[in-house]
Amino acid sequence: MRLYDYLPSGNSYKVRWVCAQLGITYTHMPIDIITGETNTPEFRALNPAGQIPLLELDDGRTLAESNAIIRYLADGSPLVPSDPFDHAKMLQWQFWEQYRHEPAVAVARYIHHYAMDTRATELPALMTKGADALSVMDAHLARRDWFVGEACSLADVSLYAYTHVAGEGGFALSDYPNVTDWLARFAAQPGHITIDRVPD
């Protein structure tokens, strides 16, 4: 398999983290989204949406969208709850991550890194939305160690990716003690890799 990936991307990190956990090997194909490498005709032929991560299977089929990719890769593993309700709750949190969390937390981080000169006016609204999302997470984690069930699932993977680097977007994670405890639990798991690393 080939993974087309931009190393700082939290969405790409989800896929690398799951592969590291499950011992899945692939060829890493670095794509620089800042210089427009996702907009080349060659990449658009693989993913017309022009986004990473993109997984190319051995038979040439491609799969986009980070949460869809990790669901495919983790099928049958402990990262996917076997109980139908817990499975649905996992999906609930993953949908919420892409709709409520990532559009605020990840975009604020992107602006701080790459677009302060052109998009800084967006930050006040993003900070409010991101703080609301982190507050929802903190309240949920006050009663449990993981987002779904009694163990780490793909819900945690999806939410960890951009939450653990939320400070780079100007969010004070110390304001969310249950979230910070959860971040530490997640990072303490065997086989954990950091966002800047491609598994050996």
C-alpha cells in the first residue's frame, strides 16, 4: 500500500498511528500541501478532491478521508468496538470530530503556522468554536477514561490527532484537565508514535 501524507497533518497522523498500532506496513509518499502538490494532475487523478491523506491499496484502489481510512485499516481489531451500540457511538464521535472539532481546532492551528498574514481575522470565531468543542470533550471525559467503552477506540484516535496539538492553535489545554489526563493516557499506550514520525 501507499500512503500519501503530509507529516504535520493531524488527519494523516491518524492513519500513521493506526498503522503503527496494528503493524500495517506501507510506502510513505510525502505530499507538500503548502506548495500545492495535492493540486497536480497526477495527484488529482488519484484523488479528485485534492486532499490528503490518501491510501492507495495494492490493487490500485484508493481511499480518502482519514476516518474512512482508519475504519478500513482497523476492521476486526480492538480499535473497533464489537458491540453495535459502542460501534455507533464511535462513529458518532468521529462524525463530530470532523464537523465540530477539526474545522475549529485544526484550522486555527493552520492559520497560526501558515496564514497569520491573510487569515488572522478568522481566529476569534475559531477560538470560540474550538473552546466549545474542547469543553464538550472535557465534560464527557469527566466520567470515563476513553470516549467509547472501556478501551481506546478509533473515536479516541480521531480526537487525539488535532487535540494534542491544539496549543499550536492558541488553545490552552491546561483549561481542560480531563482532556489533558486523557491525552497522557493515549500517549502512554504501547506502540504510540508522535505526529512527526513515520513508523519504521
